[in-house]
Amino acid sequence: METNTAFLSIDEGNLTSAFETAGETLDGEPEQFGVDLSCVRRIDSAGLNAIQDFAHRADEKKVKVVLRGVNANVYKMLKLARLTRHFLFAN
Amino acid sequence: MIATELNERAQVPLPAEGPTAERIAYLESLVGQAKIAAAVFTQFTQEDVDRIVKAMVLAGLEQAQHLAHLAVEETRVGVVEDKVIKNMVASEFVYSYIKDKRTVGIIREIPERNLLEMAEPIGVLFSLTPITNPTSTVLFKCIVAVKTRNAVIFSPHPKAWRCCAEAVRIMYETAVKHGAPEGVFTCVESPTLVDNAYMMHHKDVGLIDATGGPGVVKAAYSSGKPALGVGAGNTPVYLEKSADLNTAVVDIIISKTFDNGTICASEQTVVIDDEIYEAALKKFADLGAHICNEKETKLLERTVIDPQTGFMQPMAIGQKAADIARFIGLSVKANTKLLIAPIHGVGREHPLSVEKLFPVLAVYRAKSVPEALRVCIDVNHAGGLGHTAVIFSRNEQVIREFGNVINAGRIIVNSPGAIGALGAVYNDLVPTFSFGCGTGGGNSTTDNVNIYHYLNIKRVARRTQTHMWFRVPNQIFFNMNAVENLGQFPSRTTIIVTNPALEHIGHVDIVRRHMCPKTHVHVCVIPDAEPEVNVIEQGVEALSFYKADQIIALGGGSIIDAAKIMKLKYESPEADLEELAAPFLDLRKRVIEYPKEKVNRARLVAIPTTSGTGSEVTPFAVLTDKQRGRKVTLADYSLTPDVAIVDPQFVMSMPKSLTADTGIDCLTHALEAGVSNYASAYTDASAMQAIRLVFRYLPIAYGNPRHEEARCMMHNAACIAAMAFSNASVGVNHALAHAFGARFKVAHGKANALILPHVIAYNAAVPTKFMPSPYTQGYVAHKKYATVADLLGLGGQTVQEKVEKLIGATEQLLDQLGFPRSIAELGITKEEFQRAIPEMVKAAFDDPSWRSNPRMPLIEELVELFWKAYAGRGAAKQAVDETQAV
């Protein structure tokens, strides 16, 4: 069965805007959304807020979001912000 | 901080309803911001936070005056000039303390303990700040929070909200400008008790940092959240007659008038020695204090203390002395700095003995040091427990006594209480604006709160390579005629401890022949049984009477044990054998220490006449206390003989049964030491060699008792095995054998033999419960047995096969030596054995021998092992088949 999946690869420099744009992509209601964060080593407050908004939007749309390549520091930060429950994580 | 805070912020009953939905949304937005900021903060490096902190400190210094003006304007409490100093101390002095401290990642390495300490931020802090030190407390907390990568939600005292909000704004803007996460500080607008209660219970708040009165502290601690609650004080001061009066009076005035006495560590009641009382008051008066007469004191009591609550009146807090005087109608000079009121006791009937955060000071005239200390203790207990106390004295003994009897986190000596307690100015205390008051003040700490209270400190504890040991007598002589070496040990008087039989067959004469010619020799003949207390006493009497400088123990384990204990009591008559036998888990950490001071000294030479116990090289001795019906086992390396002479000529006449019993005891020692959790390469070498010698020579010595080589090798094997178990200990086999042997009067070697194959199978299987041991890497008992099998050339491919071969070889050896195959064969009925099981299992479990066993025996397993031994040898093989291989 074919799945309707969207992908996004993110650089540290464009993280906030990329997640904001990704939020709009969710309007197309893909079944699954994959985000590659392997190039992201550090996230600022604006970035984390953008991820939080994106997560809530994805929840509303019932879109499964898979984060790929999340390093331990970023994962810990997402955990502290109580955001990990919104995502699936892949290596 | 103060009772008014308590009244306003915590003692007022909470409204039954929580915040409105709108208010909740607002409070949630603050927590949400702080949560994100705290999460982002975790990515910051030490350099990042240090850069931000420096900028914040500079901003604090720059804005110190601005914030001081705001604080005084808004609160009408304190002195602008002093608040400027407070703001600067909160910035600069705190910075000086924290700037080089590590608060990110690894904060301390302790290589000698194999420890790393690492910092983990707390996350979101909810912080209540006081009216008395509003802006300085905010500056302090902001700086410390950034240094430790935490976000803070402030809830200032409502009457100091504007100045605190301004301080938060300055800190926040500076921090964010220099890279701190947005939302790192927020300030609750128009905070209420309901808001505070909501925040204190919020799941995303990691720590409540409450600086305020006892009510605030109690509310914080009652929330169920981790909290730093820092509350009220009532500082007693002892002005002792040896003090430098001029310095003391000036210091007290500095402190009590600083910011009009608003620092909760400031002096409240000064207890002055009678001899200097008048001089002290004159000095106070000369320097601008007004000394109240009795009528004026009564007026003060009625006005500045609330007669209902017994606490200070809020209107007086932080006001000038002259203003207070004017307000209550007391006539004083316009430049009066301080109102001093003599009091005659402490408590409700002496209203001025409580905390007074304004320049009113109580004084008490004490007739003696004990009286002065009693009054200081009373003040300390009248609302000041755990907080601060001050002493002015040059008498070190009095200072220490004061420190001992006063319960205060800060005991300030010869310096101003308020500024001294803040730290880093008059002393080396950690600078702070939050004084921990310990349990006396309902707090979790007595520390000056600083960075380390804002951190979770993680300790990375690496496995340490525990020191081990291999301790044996200084000199061991072995092989035939080794006794000739006795001649090299000069002695004026020697006592030979032996038994009647050995004297009878001429062994004592052999020994005498080889001693130094001029030695006076006395023979102490004792029964050949585990030594009893009276036997030891007789021996010690003989040693003392003859002033012996050498003891020769000639005999089996019991004789040598007796000589060890005689030596102990001879050298240290005060030694309490009962106490020395106290149980222990680790020899190096035992509670009881063996005596080091000795009134006599004697060399102990052990000459064994059996080949099994190895007592000639062990640090153990067993004593029977018949009066109390118990055995006492002593264990300490100081009991180890100084010289061992392992001469097989003394065992050539051993009967066959004794040869078998002692030989199997030796084998059990070696096998148990080999798999012991305390085994080392040193003990392994001894254990393996002893096992090899036993398997080769014991059957020969048993079958042909006059076989010189076999006797010699078995005698060596016993000594070598004892060297192994002296340092690696034994195991569960011995625990079971001790219990069974004692209950059914079965010889120790025979008891060991009946159990040994079952214990090998038991230790070789997957343990139900592993024994914690820092000495071993993983579970290796089965592999050790396999190594033994290889050493003996028993064959087998897998570890399990090798273990089975070893059990088989052991059973074969036991058969060769004529041991019964089961406990049942001893004629003990099943019912009789069943009845004895509870007592034997209890005794076995109490026995320290199994503490080094590789597998931790469960009580039900001890029962099972007893029954396997009862059933007989086939059960051991069956046990291996049934258990899962490791």
C-alpha cells in the first residue's frame, strides 16, 4: 500500500523557518512527515518554539512525524520541553 | 525575613478556588516560556554562560543605584545608600566567587577516588523574593540561575513588585542580548497567594526558591516540590569580656543600622558580660545610640512589637531609629543611629527579645559565661534556629563553646552579623542573599545558598580497583627437619604450648633440641581440643610469670589457635575477646580494632603436627566459651604466627582417619579459596598448587602413612592452601560443615567431605542470586573449577564437562579415603536430620565463611544443599545436569 509521506531535511541555520514552512505542508495532510535533523547540533528558543508549534499542528492533523538523526543533546532538549511524545524517532 | 511576610503571603488562608481560566492561561504561558528556555539552556557551554553572567553582573553594577532608589521609593524600607551596596555585593561579590567555578558539564574530577562530578541544571525555578532585600535578591538569583543554566519565574513580594520587575527586566534584557534563551526570566504580574500556590504545584517547576518568612518557607516545603526555603532569624550576640570593645560596638552598629536593620542576619539581642556592660553601653551611646531607660523600653515594647502576635510591627521595618522614636513619642537626638533597650529575659514576657528588622537592639547583662550562653541559646530558640549568631571574644575556648551550643548556620566571630553572614566581605563564607537555616528553621540546608544549590550534581563513579592483600608469616620453613631452623631465633625464655600426647611421643624433645642453647624452656601442656577460656588464662599466667619472649605452638589447629590467643592476651591484657569476635563483613572496614599497644612482646613460632588446618599461617583462632556455651572466632592478621615451621617429621605418625580428614579440609580450603570472591592471582597460585598436591599425594599418604614424600607434600599443601584461604577466605562449604559438624559432632574434615561435591555443583551453576563483589569481574566460579580440572588433567571439552569431571574426581578421591557417601550413612535418620535442619541452616547462614562465596546462598538453597549431602554423592552430578550451565 502506498503511503503519502512528506520529507524535510533541515540545516541548523534555517531550522525555525523550515519548521514554519513544514507546518504549512501539513495542510496537505500527508499520512507521515519525515524530518532529517542530522545536521542540527543546537536549537535556539525560536527554533524550539517552531518545533513545538509544528508538533501541535501535526497532532491536530493526525500526521505522524518521524525525526531522523536527532543527536543526544537535541533529544534531551526535546525531552525537557516535553515534545518527544509528539514524534517518532529514527536513526 | 519576617513575620509580616508570613502574615501577608502565607498565613492568609488560600481561597477555596484556584486561579481563573484566564489567569491559568497566563501562568501557563510563563511556565511554557521558562520550560522552553530551560530546555534550550541545556545546550549552552561553560563559556556561553560565563559570557552572559559577566554582562549581567556589569549591568547590575551599572543599575545598582537606580534599583536602590526604586526599592526604597516603593517599599519605604531601608536606606538607598545601603541598598546600592547590597546590589553591588549581589553582583560583584557573587561574581567574584562564581566566575571561575565550573557549572556546566564536568565540574570536578577526583581522580584519586575515580569520581567525576557533572552538572545537571534544574530547569524551571519558581522564586519568591522578599520586601526587605528586593532588588539585590533578584540580581543574585538571576546571576546564579544563568551561571547554572536555569530559567526563573519570579514572584516578588507585592509591596516590592515594581522594583523587582525592573531588576528582572534589566537582567533579562542583558542576558538575552548576550545569548541567553528567550524566556529565561519572567515575573508574575500582580502575584497573589493563589498564583503562588498554583506555581508551587506546577509539574514543570523543578525547584521552589523561597526567600521570605516562615510561612513562605512552609508553603514551599508543603508543596511537595523540592524547595530551598530560607526564612526568619533572631540573631543572638555574645559580647564577651575579652572582646575588643571598640571594634565590637562599631561592628554591631554597622550591622544593625545597615539598610536600617533589614538583613535577617542582623543582631537582635546583645548579651554583654557584666564586667564590660557599662563600658559597652557608654561606647554605644558615644557612637550615636540611645540607651533606653526602663520607661522607654516599656514604650518600645508596646509599640514596635505587636502584642497580639508577639512579632515586630510591620510599620517599623527598615525605618530609621530617629523616625521610629519620633513616631512612638520617644525623645532622642536627631542623629540617633540605634535604640538600645535593656531586657531581663527572653520570651513573650520580654517582647523585645524577638526579631526586629529595624535599628532597635535589645541588650542583656550577664553575670557569667554560663548565664550569657543560656540567654544566647534562648534567643536562638526564640525564632532564630539555624540562622545566624555572633560572638565578639578573644577567648578561643568561649568561641568554640558558643559554636557548640548555638544552632546557627552562620556563627560570625568578631565581625558584623548582617554583612558577615552575606559572606565574602568579612570572612570566607560563600556570598549569598539566601541564608539556609537548616532543619531548625524548617530548611533543607544550613548553607549560604549559591550556585551548587541550583544544580543537580551527578557523580560518575567508575569501578575502582580495590586494594587486595596477600599476608603470610614473615618466615616459613618447610620440608623434613625444618625444625632445625629454630636455632636462629634467640630467646631468653620460651613457653612451648602443646598437648600431652605430643609431649609423650617425644615431639617436644625434638623441638627443645633445636632451640638456642641458653633458652629457658617451659612447657605448657593443654588438652587437645578447641581451647577454652580457662586454658587461655592459664597459658597467659605462665607467659607472664616467666616473662616469655617466645611462644612455640606445637600441635594441631587447636593448639596453635590457643597459642595465638595466649599471645594476644599476654601482649594486650586489656583485649576483650568477646568484643574482638564481633561480626564483620570486610576486614578493612570492621568496627572493632585489635589492640596495637602491647605491654609485652613475644614471638610466636607455629609447628603444625597435622596437615590440614593450616593454622600455622592463618590469622584465625577459635575459642570455646563453655560457660556461655558458644564458640568465639577471632580473625585478624595480628594473630598470624611470626614463624611457621612446616616439618613433616611431626606428621609421620598421624593416623589414617586424621590424614583423610585433615587432607580433605585442606582440599576444601583450596577449592573454596580458588573460587572465592576475594581470590586474586596471588591466592589462585597457592590454591591451584595445593589442589594439585592433594589430588596427587593425599591418596598415597593415606594408603602408606610412612611415605615421606607424600607426607611432606601434604604438609606443604595444607600450609599453601592456608595461605590462599587466609587471604581469599573460604565459602559456603565451610559454613555448612561448621553447622552440621557442630550439631552432629562430626569431624570437620568429614563434614566438609560430605558436602564438597554438592557445593562444587552449586557454585558452578547459574546463581539464583549473585554475590556483590568489587573484586571479581563477572561470574567465574565455573571457569575456575574448569581450570582446576585442566590442571588435574581430567579432560572434558566444555566448561560444564570439566566441572562434572572435577566433581567425579573429588568423589573418587573421597571414596579412596573411605569417607561415607552420604550423611544418611552416618546413621542419622531422616527425621533426626529434618529436625536439625532449621537450627543448622540458621547457624550456616550466620557463619561468616560464606560471605566470600561466589554465589550468594539463599536460605532455601542451604536447606537443599543439606538434603543433597544427606542423600549422597550421586546428587551432585544430578545437580549439574539439572542446572543451567553458566
